[in-house]
Amino acid sequence: MRTIALAAALSLTVCSAHAQKVIRVWHTETQPNSQEAVKNIARRFEARHPGVKVEVEALAWGDLEPKIMQSLAAGTPPELSHGQPITCTALQSKGLLLPLDDVVKSLGEDNIWEQVKRVCRVGGTQYGLVHAAGTSLLIYRKDVAQKLGLKPPKTWADLVANAKAFSTQGMAGITIPGDNLFINILLGELVKANGGVLFDKQNRPQLATKPIIETLEFIRDLTQYAPKGWEGHGYLETFTNLYGQKAAMMYQGYGRGASLIEKNAPPSIANAEHFDVWVKPVGPSGREPAAQVDEEPWMLFKGAKNTREAIEFLKFFYQKENYLEYVQTVPIHLFPITKSLRADHDYQATPMIQRWKSWIEVQEGYLNRDQGKPTLVIDWDDMNSKPYLMEVLGSGILRDMVMDVALEQKPAKEAAARAQQRLEELLKSKGYLK
Amino acid sequence: MRAARAGWLLVLPAAALIAALSLYPVGYGIWLSFYNKHAFFPGEQFIGLANYGAVLADEEFWRSLRLGLVYSLSTIVLQLLIGTAAALLLNEAFPARGLVRAVAIFPYVVPTVVAIIIWKWLLNNQFGLVNYALGVSISWFGRDWIMVSLILVSVWQFFPFVLLAVLARLQTIPLDLYEAAKVDGANAWRRFVHITLPQLAGVLFVVVLLRSVWMFTKFDTPWLMIQGGGAEPYIRTLPIYTFQRTFAYYEAGRGSAMAVLMFLLLVVAAALYFRLWRREEQL
């Protein structure tokens, strides 16, 4: 009798397990409170949708792309995942993504910023929808700058001069990360700020052009004032340098730095009066500043099992109470993609937004003037016309070029020629370049 | 005849398992090396030996090979020296020897990821304990020092393997050999050179062979060293570059060609090693 009861219980469990639909969600917000917010949203969604389970996994930035690729190769992609904008367009070009137009409709197309809608949008269809946006920032020690009488840098030469002046104060003039992703981000936005392009319309790399040579020389000049061994510093280490008072400026800063400063800097200086932001300067051949926009889109995978439920989950994610909880976890970095939430009183009343207003204003300026682009994207057209940017980023060729100039002291032209040759070989092997 | 068939049938499951788990992946890797194949997307194109040609013409390949040789040779030499010295020490009688022996193998049992996280903290150039203790400001993960850091961490991690192997052999050397040498007036150094070393030769042969293969193909330690910062180009050894070609450039064919070449290099090195060793034995 006991055996029969056990077997019945077991079969019921198996049946219910079969009935449950699982939505696998991968995201890159590794900060504990952001992870908690996504989990909370998932639990609320499950409560409203019996029979649906949301499995949330937070992944480090560097791990995400390989993991997505491996899951696609294995035929087991998650339902939803964050990804670099250039990854999104690369996957879309291979027909691996499903449209998110239903989610866009539920939010109201006009309610979404124009800048955000340009990410992973192909032929009027939205294949990726940004979870939140934030731009890179030039963060500096305001108190030290005031003491030295430094002015906001308008040109790259001004910035180098400021870095030099800061370096007389017992700290490095500037801190920048040396890892592949951030060097690619840096190079992309500097080339844009100097009026250059990385590739022409025929996909030929343009590394030997004047704007890029000038960019390399600028990085070489600037990194003279970076801490010794800067090339070994990761992104989070550069924040440590900043709030640990080892460096006075940070070129690849982001809004999440405000949270880190409040948490880790000595209390007497952990505020916007001591850590402020300048608008990024313009290169000698450029006309306007440029910043990178950190705006990973949600992607819905064609090969996933429960795509309909995943769309419902995304709609739920963007509902005001859920989305507000999410963006408030890193309020200076995670800008909502909807105009309605941006104007919402509850959002505006977020205490951190009140405390770090100048940081918000500079980011809004970049976004409103369309000066912010995703990694390695110079013009919006690149998003769809250059599906190889993901491979270019992964290859590390651009980072090697920067290191050749900044560390090995090779002439910029020589380093650029070597990288040009490597990139051409890469693109030819993939059939993008004749 | 029937007995022979039964024997084959009995061996078959094991042979099938070996073929499935070992030969198939190797064979697939070799097959891939003749194709232009994206690492993840379907479809491939036969290109013969073009991948091999491209690899041999790639200056990064040669640079990675050079870095890999620097890394593996220096770590092997240091592991041998430190491991053997530690084994000789731990073969002597002293109080709490058992405890010291247990502690000595600790680095080898610590998971690599844990070891690297600990060392990255210790060697942090701004806030690390090592710089503080030494009173220096060395950028351990910068261009000039990252290879040194990698070698130090690897030697720390793997010398206990040498220690264990050598210590086990030391404990089996007959003591009367030493006693006879003492009677003949041999001092400690001569006893070491003429008794201990020859007795250790067999185990050192195996240790050098294994550690050479493992260090030359070592991936996890350098890979973890460059996660979240670390001047990667300066410790981009051949396994790292092969991984990048496959999973960052998304070139499975070319990555496989590199892996095959790495395998061939090891086969040639092992063959040379065996040949040299045999000659030594004949002397």
C-alpha cells in the first residue's frame, strides 16, 4: 500500500514538473541589490502565472557572450538574455532572435526614447529592447580641481594638461581600465570624438587614418599620468583607484560609480561635491564629444522553449512598480527607457537622483544630443551594416594596438598598420572583406 | 576461437567508451582543422591546409608559443628545484613532520579559482598585502610583472606534486646505500649526487614529462589571472590564444588547427625527451 502511495506521489510530482514552463533569464546586473530586484520581479510574475517558473541567472559581463554562443551551439538558448548591442545585431543577422514588438506595443512605442529604439532595430522591427541605459562619464575630483584652479577640458590637450596638474597632488592624474572590453569602449568613443570611423562602407578597417592615429597618440599621452601598471587594472579596480584617492580622474566611469563612492569613499568626501563629472572633451579632428552608452538589450531567442511566456515576463518587467524597483537599485546608471517613468514623480524623488544631479544631467546631455553610442558603434548604421563588430571586439586586436602604442612606445602608425593587417585578415576569413 | 571472440566482446564496452570519450573528440578536432567553421553557427567549408598555413604565418601564434615556452620551462625548473628541496627536507625527521607534510601539499588541493582570487588580492598593486609587506609598489598584473606573477603563483600551486612524487621515492631508497657511502667517507653532497639523485632519476623522468605536458597546456591559471583586469597580451600563452581564436574570434577551424599543432609539438618534444633519456641511460 505504501509503495503504491509513493508511486502515485512520484508520478504526480513528475506530471507537475512536466506541466511547469520555465523561463530562463540571463542578465548582467551583478550588483546584489539589482540581482535581488530581478528575483523579486520573477517571484511576483510566478505568483501571477501559476505553472510558470522564472530561473534568473546573473552573469559577469565577460562571461555572457561566450555563454550565449555556447547555449546556441548546444541548441539550448535561454528564453531571455542581456547582450551587447553588437551581439544582438550579429545574432539577428543569423536569424536567431525573435521580435519584441509586442513588448514595445505594451509600453507604447512613442513612450520609448528614440535613442533606445535604435538599438537592435532592423527593418522597423525591434529585436532587442534595452533594459536600461547609462553613458560613460569622465569623473573627476572636484575639490582638487578647484584647489588647482582647473577648468573643464574642452579638448584632448586640455585633458592631458589637467591630468598632469592632478598628478602633482600625490595621486595619478587619471585611471582607465586596461582590459579588452573597456579598451574597445574607450577607443570607439575617442575615435567618434575625433571625427573618425573604424571601418568604411566596404568594411575596410580605417586604422591608418589621421583621426585614429591622433587617438592613439592621445591615449599614449594621457596614460603617462595613469597609475603604474594601469594596463593590469580591471574596471572595478579603476573605481577603487578613484574613491581610494589613488587617482583624480576616471575616463571610463559610469553612473554606478556614484553608488560605489557613497559606499566606499571616506564619508567626508563621498558626495558629488568631491566627485563630479565633466563633459568629455573633443579630439583635434572632431567636432563634438562622444560617450559610450551602456545599454544591453533584452534578446528573445528563437530556439527557446517558452517564448510566449518570456514576452509576458518582459511586459511585466517594464510595468511601473517592477521597473521602478529595478532602476532604483543603481539609479544614476540605470536610466529607464520609458519617458513616462523618467517623468514620474516616484522616480524623480529617488534620493540618489537628488544627490547626484550633475551626473544625471551630463548623461542626459549625451543621450539627448545623440552623442552616446554602443561599444564600437560610431554611427547608428553600423549596428546593422557591420555584424562583425562582435568578432572585432572579441579578437582583442584593437586593444593590442592601443597597448603597442601606450606601453611598448611603438609609433602610432606602425601599431595601426599591424592592427590593420590583422583586422583585414579577420574580416577576409569571415567573408566580410574582399 | 570462441575464447578469443569472448575476449573481444568483453573488451568492446571499454574500447567503445575510450573511442567515444577520447578518440572521437580528438578526431573531430582534427577534422575541424581542415574547415572554415564558425565556432557556434552551423555550416562549414572545406579549406584543406589553409588553417595551418594561416596559423604558421600568424606572428601572434609564434609570440604565444614563445610566451608559453617561457612560462612552462621556468615553472617546471622552479617546481623541480623547490619540490625536490622540500621533499628532501620533509624526508628528514623533525617534530611535527606529519603536520608540515600535510600543510605543504595545501596549495595543490586548493581549487585553482580560489588560489587565483587569493593571489589577486595579495598581489593587488594598490592595496595588496605583498607590496605592503615588501615595502614596494610593484604592479604585479602590469606588463612588466604579470608573467613573473603567473610563474610564482603556478610554482606555488604545483610544486607539491613534485614534492609528493619525490618524497614517496625517497622513502623507498634503501638506507644501507647511505650507510655504505658514509663508511667509504662520502660527505652529504656526494651522497646526494651519487645515491639520491640516481635513485630519483626514474621518478624525476616521469615528473618532468607530466609537468611539461600539463604546464605547456595549462589554461585555467593564466586565464583566471586575466579575468577582471591583468595585462593579458603579456601572458597570452598558446592555450589562451587557441581559446581566443576559437571562442572570441569564433574561428573553430583555426582554433582546432592551433590545438593540433600544439599536440604535435608535445609529441615531438616527448619523443625527443624519451630519446635523450634513453641515451643517458646507455651512458
